[in-house]
Amino acid sequence: MLNFLARRLFATIPVLLVVAVLVFLLLRLTPGDPAAILAGDAASTDQIAGIRASLGLDKPIAVQFGIWFAHLLQGDLGQSFYYKTQVAALIGQRLEPTLSLAALTILIAVLVAVPLGVVAAWRQGGWLDRALMGFSVLGFSVPVFVLAYILIWLLSLKLGVLPVQGYQRLADGAGPWLRHLALPALTLSVIYVALIARVTRASVMEALGEDYIRTARAKGLTEARVLVRHALANAAIPIVTVIGIGIALLIGGVVVTESVYAIPGLGRLTVDAVLARDFPTVQGLILFFSFIYVLVNLVVDLSYVFFDPRIRY
Amino acid sequence: MLIKRAIAAAAAVLSAAAMLGSGGAAQAQGDAKTLRIVPHSNLAILDPIWTTAYISRNHGYMIYDTLFGTDEKNQIKPQMVDTWTESPDHRLWTFKLRKGLEFHDGKPVTSEDVVASLARWGKRDAMGSALFTFIDRMDTPAPDTFRIFLREACGFVLEALGKPSSNVPFIMPKRVADTDAFKQIDDYTGSGPYIFKRDEFKPGDKAVYVKNPKYVPRKEPPSGTTGGKHVYVDRVEWNLALRDGQAQMNALQKGEVDIIEALPFEFYEVAKKDPNIQLPKYATVNLQYMARFNHLNKPFDNVKVRRAVLAAFNQLPFLQAQVGVKELYNTCPSMFTCGTPYGSPAGSEIQSKSNMKKAQELLKASGYDGTPIVLMKPTDLAAIQKLPDVGAQLLRQAGFKVDLQAMDWNTLVARRAKKDPIDKGGWNMFMTAWQGHDIWNPIANPTMDTRGVDSGWFGWAKDDELLALRAKFMRATDEATKKKLAAAIQTRAFEIGTHVPLGEYQQPMAARKNISGFFITNGNIYWNLKKN
């Protein structure tokens, strides 16, 4: 196991290296000038040129890469052109809202989707199964922002139950933290419920057709025990895989939800940085996301050991 | 059985949600002494001298003070200055500071701080740079007195020192103002009515200001950027994360924010009808749209072609498309903001009394050879996004070939800085909007800098006659002469087609009804406000 862990972690290095080079080059090849945005609309061409020089953007690309990479090797992601703050600090500030939203979304999704998927598979062809299939199509089809506005209208403006926007840090109290996250997590969880429920249903259906299920029933086990202890346990691997992908996506790509609910998360930071051509921040974020994806994949692979004793690393 | 358990679990979750919601009303109204504002943009750059971005200027007004300001009648009035004298030959200006001016760190504001701040500002601001071409030296004969010695008389010393928009000559401590003008400051000590809470600043999330208890306001009532800057709240929070227009409106309706600085036009009627929301009148000076030619590239290197565009660009379609709300826009046949001292219709007949037929005739007579016009359109800036579509249509009606190129704003600003020909990534035209005080006189208005490729602003118009008139304007010391020269400058600008003014509009602000104290600021200024 330790060898496997070491090999996987070591394999991360070339992945991150390729990502670093690619993102660095792509940013500099796309049109746009961070100096022009920073200078403001009324700035002169000379002022823009001065800012460009102060940011080191007038140096050859190879030199710029060398400087950035040298800092990267020392664990320094550089300083944001736009915010004049260390990129690592920016990511740190945005991590809590993003992780909170991701965790709550996945929690809701798993708590709702897995039981729904199991029951739908158990009662295949019944009204619940059909309802779930219909819901999952809706869940995939309705854009997140449409759902967000509907939920805001209903739960915030009409019923006044939850706030419209914003994020409260956990340090300011668990109650406000949870209240502000409830709606965005509910909004985001719909698509993940749809996805995880479908995968759960398909996987459990397959497991329910196995001989050991017939054996378990023949032994007189309760249906609940058969479903959970035998069917679900053996169907877990694809479900866990999808959950892992979901976590990775939530950490990196929920800018629409963050925009609608004014959550200062990593998704919004990424979009702002791209639009402002804030090269160090974009580079740092992409590297960070790459590392997260690798880590999440590793954790998912390791978790297989718990669900399937036949798997050994 | 399983299904019953599932329903019971769902009911428990909903009950928990209802309990979470029980604190809603109190949360929504917020602290009675905290003003929660949604600014028009994200605050990233905290140095209002380093950038011209309006959001940074607004941040500056919170924490810094100015020597002079501009009142609601566009008159220059003293702010930090108590008294001043001007020598009979207009070449020596002596200023005495008010008593009791203190920075947030408790140190007194001295004339050395002022001189250092002006020097840094003069290196970045166009009007400041123009002023400094006249300045021989500055000195500080006493801690509360500074003097400006001019090489020759000029007529805009006070207008420059009291200019209300970017870059505003904010006064900083000398140690901060001594920072290289091309590097950003990292010390935000000011002497203004609010103190910046740097420890609570989270870029892209929140900016926080607290009341400066030691600020000594002037006795006059507040007006524009002048008068008494009284603060009646303890704290101001700028919500930098709330950028979606619908989300802003929802938050205002629910009382989660108190003020939306720039209400999107599509929510204007909704806000008007809401009994809990007001649309305070805070500006008498409008914003102005404009279309800017690139004078370096064909066909706009030909003055006759530019004048054909002036004839084609009727302002009304632009305003109807971009603003849409009739009470918020007006046509303005002036390159200097209408309603300000130099706003006039002088020379504007080519546009204001024109029609498409005339535009077509002018184009034909110009010898236009069918070169496509590269018109840049920003896709991510709702404030001006529709203007290029209207422009393209009008150009085509006039007989132009148009290549309307959509791009994000950052690409546009990068490209407009290029002087290259079209086939190497150049451009012919872009459109933008200005706050009225940035274009209200020939010195501040960057389109009047007609030094060609050496001029500061994009487009690089060249005309020696206009330059000469502008130089005369700078030297004129009486108002009547200035007005005459401004009219002459504008007439010349229309003759050569520096750019095309596309009409003016007001940017509505929306606020909860329990906020009072609004006055004519002609900008985004947050003193004098009470939360009842």
C-alpha cells in the first residue's frame, strides 16, 4: 500500500509539470493585456507600458517562465497582478467557502441520491423508479442559474426562510454559516442527486441480479439488510467514483452558483483572474486544481479497498 | 416501510431548515450602524493614483481627503485648504491648510505631505501632468502652508486640485506619497472620513471601512465632493462578491444590502414600484457614451470619412438600445458634458442636424474605397455592450462595410492600445462611456489631446490647430475667455472628427427607504448617510 501511495504521489510531479508549462504558454498566447486592465480606461499608452514593465511582462517568455518556475520550486505561487496579494493567500481565503459548499452539496446529494437509487433499483419499473428517471432528466437539463433563481424566489423572497446571497465564515457561527450555504448547496445538489441516483440505481440493479443476493434472501435476511449490506456494498465502487468526480468538479467549477449567490469561492476567483488576465493567479489556481484532481482520484482509488476486499495495492 | 422512513427523514430535514430560517428577519436588516453597499465593480487596486479605475477612485474618497473639491454646481470649493491667495500675475499660489487635519495614525497633515502627494499625482494624471508643465517649483514655508510657483500663468490650478474624478489628487502621508508613481502603495493611511480596515479586506469578497472619529468636517453642508463630510454610521461594508444584477436586486428587496451603487437599467421599473426601495437623485452631471476613431488606420485617417460617421451616428438609437429607460437618457450635442461650464452645442450641427441621407452623401464624396471598419464589441461589459451593434447597423446604412468583432473587454483594451495596421491586429473603432467630470473641459478630456501618435489616449488624433487652442485654454485666466476657447475647441473637434459623442445617461442608484441623507454628489460618495 505504501509503495502504491508513493508511486502515485511521485507520478503527480510530471503531471503538474506539464500542466504548469501548458497553462503558462496558453495564457501568454491568448489575446489580452493585464497591464491595460490594471491601468484603467483613462490611462495613456505610456502608462500601460510602464505597468507592463513593472509586472515583468516586457521580458521574453522564456525568462518569465524561468522566474516563475524558480519561485514555484520554492513553493511560491507568486503575487496576483490584480490583487497585489500572494496567490497562495488568495486561494487560502477562497478555500473555506468552496470546500464548505462542496462538502454540503455532496452530503445532501449522497444522503438523498443513494437511498433513492437503492429503492428505485429495488422497485424497478415502479412509480418511484419512473419518478427518479424523470427527475434525473430534469436535473441534468435545467441550468443551475434557472434553478437558483426559482429557489431564491420561493425560499428567500416569498417564504423568507433563507438568505438570498452571501457567505458567512464558520468562525462567525455554525448557524449563519449553514443558513447561507443551504440554498446554494440545495441548488447544486440537484444535478448531483440526479447523477448519483442514476449511477446507484444502475449499479444496485446489477448487484441485485447476482447469486449472492438470492442466497441472502434464501437465508431469511431482511430486505433492508439485503439491500444495504449485500447489494449496495457490492455496488459501491462506481458510486464512489462518481462522488469523487463530483467533489473535484465542485472544488473547481461552480462559478455560476458562486455568482448568483455571491459566494467568494475558487470558481469566481478563477473566472475573475482569467478575465483580468491575472497570469499568476490563473497559473496558481490551475496547478492547485490539478493537484486536487490527482488527490481526489487517489483517495477514490484507495477507498476501493474498503468496499472490495479483493482489491489490494 | 423503507419509504415511510425516507419520508420521516425528509420531514426532519425540512424542520431543521425552518429552524435555520428563524433568524432571517434580524439577519436581513443587519446592524443599524452598518451600511452595506454593492459597488459597481470589484475593488482590486487600492491605489487611486496608480490606476484610473472608478472603483479605486471611490475607495479613495472613503479614506482620503482633498485640497479642493467640486460642488454640485460644478464650482471649485476648498476642502482641506482654509485660505489661499493668487498673485496678481497668477504665478504664485499660496495655500493654508485647515486646522485639525490629522491622518488616521494620529499624525498631523502637513504641507510636506501635500507637496509629496501632488508630485506623485502629477506623474500619473493627465490634468496633473498638464499642470506640472507650468509648475516651476513647490515649497513649504510652514507646516500648514505650501506654495506653487508657476513658470507662466495658467488658468486651471484650482480645477486641477479640485478635480472630482480619476485621478483625484488625494492627500497621503509623505512616506506613502514618496512611493514611486509607477508602483502601487501598500499603506492606506489617509485623513478622510473613514478608515480602511485592511485586516478585514478580502479581495473579491468584502471591503470594510469604519468611521474616523477624529475627522473634523467642514461646517458647510455637503455638496459634490465638498462641504462637511459627516459620518453617521459606524461601519461601511462593500459587498464585492455580489456581481449578478438579479442577485443584487433580490438582496436589496430582502434588505440584505442597503445600497446598489449602479442599478442595472432592466431593474429600474421594478425598483420604482417597490415600496421599500428608493431611487435617490445623486447626480446632475451625466455620463456620456462615445465612439472613438483610430486616426492612424484607413479609412478613418481621412477626415471626410470621419465626418460621414458623425453624420450617421444619431444619438437616439444608441441611447434607446443601451439604456432603454427614457427618463434616464438625453441627447447631448456636446463633447463636454451637457450642463457643465463648457458644455455647448458649438460646432455640433454635423451630428445634431444631420440625417442618414447626408451621411451617405458625405461618404460618397469622401472617396471611401470600401475598406471594412473593424469595430470592436465587448461581450462581457453590460454597460456598453449594445452600442457597437447599433453603431454597426448605422455604419452599414451609411454605406460602410463593417467587420464587427466580438471579444471580451480585456482583449479589447489590449487591442485598442495597439497602433498597428489592421492586418497586424489593429482596429478602427471602439465605444466606451465616461463619467461627466472626466470629459467636461478640454484639459481633462483625453480626446482633445491631438498630438497624434505621441498623444496619451487611444485613437491618436492629430491636429495642431486644436492643440494650439487647448494650449491657449490652459493659459486663459478668466472664465469668459475659457468659455469662448472651449467652444472653439469643440467646433474644431467636430470639424476634424476626434470622436463621436453618443449621448448621455444617468446611472441609477437604488437604496432601501430607511437610508437617508443622499445629496448631489455626482459620484459614488458615502458620507452624510443615515440608516434609520
